[in-house]
Amino acid sequence: MEQQNYKEIVDIDQSQLDNMLLYSNPDIISRFRDMYNVNEDEAEDLFKETRKFLFICQLKGIFIPDDLLILDEMWHNFILFTKEYHSFCNKHFGRYFHHLPASKKEKEDHKIKNETDPDGAMKEYLQKMEHLISTAYDYLGEETVIKWFTVYPVKYSKESIKKLRKE
């Protein structure tokens, strides 16, 4: 199996992240709290972590694993504020930053790979996770890695997110 090459072309730096983290929007926090049973501080923290995730999304090979589904929920929430999201993207990325779900073909290919070569599929997934974790560590630090990959998988598992969702 060929090792994925994640060498970076995009030049990102700490000042870009610092500027992204200065962004705030109480409407985004309010809507998220309308959808999920979280307090304001928790929603603010999730929005901050989402902006950090967006920062590293500029790099090749970054994806949202199940461990970070709560950040994906916040990202969806942010996108719904179309004008604000568009402005944020233009300011910080110089373009609209798309959130693209897996295509039908990608999902079918993934399913076939899992059925025909489960060991190979697991190896590929672990390589992608290793890249994601090492990128998060390199650009965002140990505290973020611990939060995302130790705290979030328990606190914001799929089942926990379902329980947090308001009816």
C-alpha cells in the first residue's frame, strides 16, 4: 500500500490563526444554543475550536473524524449565517472555504474497501488520523490534541450529541 503524501503547499502561520480566533459572533452562539443543550461558555469554546479546525483545514489531508463531529455541527451552524461566513472566509482565507460532504461514489468506494480489504481500510484510516493528530499538534499544540482526541470522543460522542440536541 502506498503511503499518503501530505506535503504542504499552503503557507499558513500563527498570525492568521490569531486573527481567526479574534472573530466572534453572538448570533452563531445563540443559534447553536437553541439547537444544543450547552451553556454559553461551552458554545463559545466549541466555536473557538471550530475556527482552529478551519485553520488547519487549509492543509492537505485534513478531515473530520467522528471524534470531532461536534465541531462539524458548529461549522454547519456557522455556514448557515451565510453573509457572515462568506465575509469570514474572504478575510481569513482570501476565498470562500467550502465544506464538502463525501460524495455518493466516495461513500460506496469506502464501503467496498471496508468489505473487501478491512485491514487496508483500517491502515488508511489510521494514517489519515496520524496526519490529522500530528498536524493539530504542530499547529495548535498539545492542549488542543488532548481536548480533541481524549476529551471530545467521550464528551461529544455520537450518542452524547444526540442527547444534547434539543427537540
